[in-house]
Amino acid sequence: MVKIATLITDLFEDSEYTEPAKAFREAGHEVKTIEKKAGTEVKGKRNEATVKIDYGIDDVKPEDFDALFIPGGFSPDQLRADERFVKFTRSFMDAKKPVFAICHGPQLLITAKTLEGRDATGYQSIKVDMENAGAKYADKEVVVCQNQLVTSRSPEDIPAFNRESLNILNG
């Protein structure tokens, strides 16, 4: 069983959290949510999902987790304004732990300055940002880089995103 840290706040893309989290749990992995404060609830941008937060960012260390999951929507853009979340994200990339980011999720990776030389994808509107951050952007449903980083573009790509993320988790 792998313990997965999930960085999430209000206005996340509902299905980009719910579907991967369900797939990870069904495969026997533990999915824990992290925001500014434990016990609060965050809502998806489509009002289809409400998520209870397990931990506040100040209550966790990257060493407590085996992998990182960053759902898209407006959540990553909000979280990257807080250096604590950026530092947390950077530590997973630096430690070569698995990182799964979908849609706008790579915005945290951009701010953490961890995409240089990496193969990756993301939502079309952040393509230039990813390229400016040094990523080798590919317009594909899923991109796996160095058997560590899994990125996808949109909710339509969730099946491929889940498949490749689980390949790494179960690998």
C-alpha cells in the first residue's frame, strides 16, 4: 500500500479528484488530502464533490508520504501562491517520488521549478507556461516521464491518467 498526499483546495476540478482517488483506493492505496487546515471542507468547481481535508500543510512532512497527487481546476493556481505547498511539491520531485498531476495540476510543478527537461503535458492554456518552465510539452492524453511523473490534459484523459499512475504505484 502506498500513502498518497493530495494537494487540494476549493474549486478543484471535481472528476479530476474523485475518479483518480477512487481508482487509487480501489487498488489498495491510501489517499490523504492536504490543504491549509485539517478538518475543513473544500468544494469542487462544478459543485459535484465536497472533500474533507485530512491534514493541514503545517501538520505534514513529505517524508510521511510515498507519492503526490495534484488534481486540476483552479485549486493548483491558488495553492502555488503559498510557498508551503510549493516546497512540499518540490520535495517529491527532488526525491524522485511518484507525482501525478492532471489538467492545471502542473502549475504547482511550474512554480516549484521542477519541470526543466521533463516530458509532460497539461491543459492547453498552460502549455506555454510549461514550456517556459523548461518542460518538453506533448499534446497527448498522458505523458509518463522517468517512471516518476505522470501528467494528463483534461477530464477526458482520466482513464489513461489512472492507468499510468496505477502502473507506477503498483510497479
